[in-house]
Amino acid sequence: MKITEHTLDGLDQPAKLHLLELLLNDLYRQGIVSNPTLMHIASDVMLLEYQQEDDLLCFNCLDHEYEEE
């Protein structure tokens, strides 16, 4: 599947955020995105104002860190 800007135009905001979640988790597993970078991105996304108060992204690698705190 070739993804283009036109493809992304057809997605609503929750779908785009889910796609971002999947991509960042995959990049983390491959070692391309570091844990601090992933945490920074997650913090930035959570600072944005959204209409819903649901969790926007779930980063698999951060789950264990929240459990330890």
C-alpha cells in the first residue's frame, strides 16, 4: 500500500493518531526511536487540546514504566 497525503486526507483525527501510535511503536521496537524520544512525543501529543478526553496514544514500551511508579 502506497501512503500519500491524499490517503491521509481520508482519515479522521482518531485514525491518524492510531496510525501514529502504530508507527512510533514499530520504530521503537526496531531501535530507530529511543525511549526518551518516544516519551517526549507522547508528552507533546497529550498537551494538545482535543475534544475527547480519551487516551489518544498508547505506547507499549511505556506501559511498564507507569506500572513501576
